[in-house]
Amino acid sequence: MNVVSLVLCKMGEALAMRPQLQHRSLSREKRYAAPRDKRLFGQRVPVAIRWLPVLALTASGLAQAQDWPSKPVRIVVPIAAGSATDLLARMVGQALSETTGQPFVIDNKSGAVGAIGSNEVARAPADGYTLLIATTSTHAIAPHVSTKLPYNAVKDFTPIAFLTEANNLLVVSPTLPVKNVKELLALAREKPGYLNYVSSGVGSFGHLSFELLAAQTGVSFTHVPYKGTGAALQDLMSGAVHMALEAIPSALPKVKSGMAGALAVSGAHRSAIAPDIPTIAESGVPGFSVQSWFGLYGPRGMPPELTQRINEKVNKMLQSPNMVVRFQAMGIEAGRGSPADFAAMVANDSARWGRIAKERNIKME
């Protein structure tokens, strides 16, 4: 028996059990004294019928959750193709397709540091078939730096699943005469504002991470925003720009080939795939630690049963032996937890970046 049939059956039982109306003992006035919105054809409406709309919506939500996915799912990536976010999305989409038997189509909608793609999902139907790969930039930083954000990062989305958290690599141009963070900071103090760094735009994770580093060390850097990381890394390798914070999987091959120098990793711990590279904290900046997270969101108003269903599917995929091995090869750890756990994590991270944005007076025009 499906969910809808079960609800209707229970309603029938409730109707059958209601007591018969005692017309003989009631005067005409008393019989019609009940409010009009609780009467049907002159008789008091049974409780079960008054709850029919609620029961129908509940049954619909449960049925929708049980059937998901019954058709292709679109995953919007708010960052350009070829980025770390894009690579992660394609990996997740492929794995979910294999486990569910339905296509997961990756749709890159880049621009405005992720706001364009994020806003498209915020306006989509809350049926679980348009999802968003959200990042630190789109949902923890952007709300604090953008004065024209077309969405509310909390109210306009449904948190579904925490996908992963990634360490980043502080890389420098091979033309820059520094071999570690201490030498980098010494050069920055010798030539204030001379050293520049790239990011994917004003208000991005890379932008605020370098601002935090400058604040903790008392130096000044020059920000050079790019629309994507591909062109930025090309300019870094040629010597046109000096520094970048890049995802380890995409930066490490360039380091090994000698096209870029690696100074430190950004997180609290060294990376398993680059254990010889120290952290920024180990390199003379105690307490410094930043990591970028990636998560799955849907539009606001998704039924809790559907949200939970997708969360369970995603968590099962993330903990599969195949994904664990692939993530380890990339130096990242799979996320886990409930939608509520994910929402709490984002709230804490957002508060932290909000303080940094306020202290450094960072705003997007």
C-alpha cells in the first residue's frame, strides 16, 4: 500500500468511528450554531475532513521523496568549468548517477562570484530536480560583502548535504625569489603593496583569505581579481602575477612540474597528498587556518522528507569505498551529517567571514 492509499484508509476509519449526530436532542438554533467554516451541508465537518488538505500535502511530500529521483537531475555549478568546484560537481554527479540510475546533468552558470548560478537555483521549483553546488564564497562570504546579492543565502535555499572541505595551497610564481612563507612576508614588508595575489573575484574565498593573512601579519598585498582560476594560474606561471591560493589537486601538478612554487597549505593540518609542505601556521603565522567547503543546496521550501531522502543518498555515495579512495587521492575528506548539521556549520563559518569582511571593509559594488 503506497503512502496516499494509507492516508486515505486512515481517514475512512476516522470517519466511520465518529459519533452519529443527535438531531432529536438539539434545537434548530443549536444545530446550526457552529461556525460556518466548520460545517458541510448543514452538519459539523468531521475533524478528519478538516485535516484533509494537510494530510494530502504530507502524503504528496512522502510520495515525492520515495520516488526521487525519477527523472534527470540538474546540478548547477556557479563557477566556471575546469575549476575545483566544477571537478567536484562532475565527480559527485557521476557517482549519484551510478547509484540511482538517473542522469545528473552538470550546468555551469558562472559569474558574480557564484551569485548568478546560485540565484537561478533559488528561483527553481523546490522538487529536488534542480540543485546547487554551493561554496564558502556563495553562502558564507557573499552575504557579507555584496550589497546587491539577488538572493538571501539563508532564507532562499534548503541546506541538503555537506560534500567536502578542502585544504588549499599557497603557490607563487617561479619568477618570485622566495622559498617559504617567512621570505614572502619579509619581501612584503620590504616592498609594501608590491606583492599581488589573484582570486576568482572581489569577495571570493581567495580574496578574503589573503586579506586575513595580511591582517594577521601586518603586511599589505595587492588584489588582482579574475573571472576564473584557469587564466589566473596561467598568468601566475608566466610571472605576470605573484601569488594564489589554489585547490591542491589542481595546483600540485604545476608545482611538481616546476611551473609554480608551493610555500604552504592553508588549513590547520598538512595534506595527506603533500605531507612535506608545511601549513601557513607552521611557517610563522600561528593560528592561521582557512579551508573552503562545498555543499549541496536546493531551493527553499523543499519538503523535509525529500531533503532527508537526498541527504541519505548523498551521504551513502560519499562514504562508498570508491569515493573515499578518489577523495583521498585528491587530498580532501568526504563530508557527512544531517541537513541541520550542515546548516549549523555554514552558519558558524559565515559568522567568521562576516567579521573579517567588516574588519577589512570589503564590499562588492
